[in-house]
Amino acid sequence: MTILRSTRLADGTARGIPDATVARLPVYLRALNALAEQGVLSCASNELAEQAGVNPAKLRKDLSYLGSYGTRGVGYDVEYLRYQIAREMGQTQDWDVVIVGVGNLGSALSAYQGFSTRGIRVAALVDADPQRVGTVVSGIVVSPLDTLDTLVSERQISIGVIATPAPAAQEVADRLVAAGITSILNFAPAIVQVPEGVDVRKVDLSIELQILAYHEQRKASADTSATSKATSKTTSKVVSA
Amino acid sequence: MTILRSTRLADGTARGIPDATVARLPVYLRALNALAEQGVLSCASNELAEQAGVNPAKLRKDLSYLGSYGTRGVGYDVEYLRYQIAREMGQTQDWDVVIVGVGNLGSALSAYQGFSTRGIRVAALVDADPQRVGTVVSGIVVSPLDTLDTLVSERQISIGVIATPAPAAQEVADRLVAAGITSILNFAPAIVQVPEGVDVRKVDLSIELQILAYHEQRKASADTSATSKATSKTTSKVVSA
DNA sequence: CCATGTGAATACTTTCACAGCC
DNA sequence: GGCTGTGAAAGTATTCACATGG
């Protein structure tokens, strides 16, 4: 809906990194971590871009929003750049999340290995089902839904994850907001309404597959039209992530 | 990397729906289904847009790429529009997917209720671990990784889902491509390289949380700068999905 | 009248191409 | 010489505002 971005902070500091760039910084971070593990100390934008799966120019433009952390004629110091991006992304601290809904998806998320190394810590699990409350999932005791307020304030939780069925999503979002959460990741296939100032990101598993199905369909029909019309140039479509 | 889009098909048919629009059509479809279930027969762009969580103008523009399926002064016929979008998205047929990797995430995906009503059918499960092969997950027997070719061709599978750990992702992608798959949804936190003509979409759970953490951090620092400098206008930032 | 459908305006993103600096 | 950092250009996406037609 509405996106207001300050290009300049109140104090006059130039900020306001474009959304598209913010979404890629974690990818660069991961690529840099991989390089660091291989013992690579320095790299050029080409190499890093290749690792990250993006165009080198885009990588450089993205990094330019953070500052000038490279050396002309040389490249980037892996460790230094890694630190700068991590700092920008707020990864110098750990972020505690609460997962609401401990079904298949919620359980899988709570067991996900990739979070800890990215500054994400699953601090609490919550479920509305009394049958699940009290059970231990991934080493965490599941708490009842109405303890959200206490959990959030006591454990300094700043991010909520909705992993419930769709019908419960809006109520859970309301409760998260009431508990003071201002960032929500929603896996439920439902649109949740939140007050201004609260960020919601949505991950919808079927939608991703539906988008792929759409492209499959187009490929298929392009093929048939190509065979029926020998002179037609078929469309090649590549969307690399 | 490279995105080539044909705005016009070989036969001259006007096509080439923008990517951003394609990504939203499933959302509209879901909203329409919800309305249909409530017994709503007709709706205006405002209502549908509200349900879908988008701007009405954007909705109308999106729909205009499909054709003129509304009635001026009235709105859209729910069932008719639903069918038109479904057809455009290739949802008049079912799409079979194979999930590679039956760990926590793969299991959760195979049990996911939301797929069947969206034209997605989990047709096969595959894992490299001999311990898992032969076990039954969500009613499907897990097959060994090297039977991919047979599975894909015999069951007409067109979409592959990678739900393995990161190090295995590239090899799995290669095998999927070798088996004839041209659409891949990758949940592994790794960039996979694929040949031209293969679509890859990536869902990265930690990245979504890292993006939220970034915004949290900005909110926090905006707050502190606001308290330290009473006259400064703080930035309000809302990104609704 | 009223809500759609759409040109035109605006905003954002990507890519190019080269000046600038090591 | 070579690679970064960045203006400028090209390509997409969103939003506005109103002509259009039921």
C-alpha cells in the first residue's frame, strides 16, 4: 500500500537504502561468508556478483548505498565488507523471534538451522491448541497464545512469525501488534491488516508455485506455436534468482 | 541476470503480463475464492483490492493486462473473473511437483494443505538419504534421488522443489534439469545456476527475517534520534504486503 | 451516474559506460 | 592497468485522474 521512505534521516545523514537493495544485502553477506570460509581475503565485484547470482554493476550500485568500502583497481576486503554489511543490516546483534503456530510449518521453522548464523534466534513458540501447549519442539516449550504479551516484553522479542492456518492469521497479527511487535513475517495464505508503523512481509508457498506454473504454461504454449509456425522465434525467458 | 520478455507472442497475440502482475494474480484469485464462498456474486475493484491488500488502481491495471472482464459502472462478476484469472495462470489444470529433500521443511511442504486447492499436487518425494527412502511421508513413499528421471517422465512432473541443505542444492538442481524439469522452487539458502530456459524462484526464510530485522533496527534508531532531537520529524515507514 | 479501463505522470530499479583513483 | 563508484540512460512498476461506456 503506502510506502514512505525517508531518503534523508532527521539528523541529515544520507540513508534510505532502496528496498530492492536491502533484500539483496543478506545474499551478499552469505556469499562473503562462503568466501571467508574458503580463506579468500579479497575479491572483485565480478566474483562476488557471480557468487551472489547478480549483475556486477548491480552489486556495486547496491554497495555504493552503504559507502565506499572497496579499493579501486583492487576489489573488496572480504572481512571488512562482511562486517559493514552486517552492521548495516543490524546483524551485530541477535534478533529474537516468536513463532505462532507449531504445526508442520512452525515446527520446521523452529528447527531451521539457517537462522542462528544469521542473527536470528527463535526465542519462543506459541500455539492456540491446548494439546500442543507444554510440548517441547526443537528444545522449546510451547506456550499458550495468551501469554504473548508477557513473552514479548520479558524476552525482548521484536519479530513475530505467523505459521497458523489462514483463518487464524488476522487474530494472531492483532495479538502480536497488541503485544508490541512491529515486524511480522506471515506464512499464512491470508492478507493481514496492521496499523501504520508495523511491517508485514508475506511468504506464500502456493503462490510461488503458481507463478512457476504460469511460466511453465507459457513455455508449453510457446513450444506448440513454434512447431505450428516454423518461422516464429520462440521466447526465451530466464529469471535467475 | 538476464530477463528477456516478449511483449507480443510469435502469433501476434498481445501477451507478456508484467512479472509484478503475475505475482499478484494468485492473490486476486484467493480473494475471489473467498468472496465466492461468502456467496458474493459481483464486486467492485475497491472491494476486491481491499481483500487482496492492494491499491484499487493497481488491481484494475493488473486486470487490464488480461482483457476487459469488468462492466463499467458495475464491477466484476466474481465467478467469471475468477475463471479468467485461473485460466491465465494455467490453473485449469493441475501441476505436479516433486519435492527433493524430506527433512523438516520438505515434510511440512508435502503436508501443506494449501496446495491442492491451488492446482498444485505433490506427486513425488525424493531424498538422498537411504534411511528416509521407502518411508511414507504425507501418504507418499519417499523415492531415491537417482529415480528422478523416471519419476519426472512417468508422472509428467513439471516443477521441482529443492528442500535440501544448501550444499546439496546445486547438485539437486542439476539433476532436476537433467530430468527435464524447467521450473524450480529453491528453499535452500544457496544460489543455484541453471541453463537458459529454466526458471528458478528462491524462497529464503532467513533473508525475510533479516529484512525485517533491518527495518526494526531503523525504527529503533529513528526513535532514539527523535527523543534526542525533539524537533526532528521521525520517519514512518509502512510496507504492507 | 458510477466504476472500469487507460493514457500520462511519477517513482523505483536495473544497466550502461566511463571518470576517478589505487 | 584495472576495478570501483556513479552519473545518466533505459526499463519496470505504481499511481493519478479522467475519458469511456454500460
